[in-house]
Amino acid sequence: MRPGETIVAGTHGFCFSQATPRGNKERIVTESAAGPSGPGTVVLELGAGVGALILSTPAELDGAEIEISRHDEPHAHRTHSQVRPRHLRTATSYAAVYPSLPAGEYTIWRDDEHAAASVTIAGGQVTSCHWPA
């Protein structure tokens, strides 16, 4: 990803667009789209010092709100995202999407007191993580 690019994480896969030299947007699809996106589409604007997280989960977490926080501030403000189904051509996957995260180390929380995983968010990138078993 380069500055000026936008990723759209819809219920039917991911695509991104980038600004052309004339300032127009050029749409580039990275997966075949199975149809129009429905509710739950997320636009990720990435840039220097700002990234995003896509947390893949098992189906049984559908609808759960999973919290994350800066690793160096475990008792500080947490942000959350709801796990939603992402319908692909051949299967349905489940994920929580956290857009616009400042770059750094984050803790993914299993519950109010127990960490499930740690993840590093890099500026200008989308980081993928799988919910631990």
C-alpha cells in the first residue's frame, strides 16, 4: 500500500483503489467479486503511521465484539469491532476489522482480563491476524 490508496473490505472480498497521476481513482480488484457489497462494508484509509487490522475468527464468534488496546497501555482506552461474516465466492469467513489504527503493538483481548494475542500494526499496511484456538 502507498499513501493515497484505499482498501475496501466488503462482505464479498477485498479491493483497493489508488490515485492516478491525474488525481483520478483507479480501482484494482484483488479477488473476484461475488456481487455488490452489503451491510458491513469497511473503507480503510491507510497512510504514514496509520494501519489497519483484520482479525479472522471462527464462525462461533459471529456477532462478538472483540476489544484491542495499545500494548504499552493495557489499562487505557480499548477499541472494539464486531465480528461479521464475509461472504466469498466459495465460502464464508468471519472477521473483525479495525480501521485507522496508529502504528504500534496491540493486545487483542479474549475477555476483560485475559489477552488472546499480540499484533504489530505497521503504518500504511493492513495486518492480518487469526484468533487463537
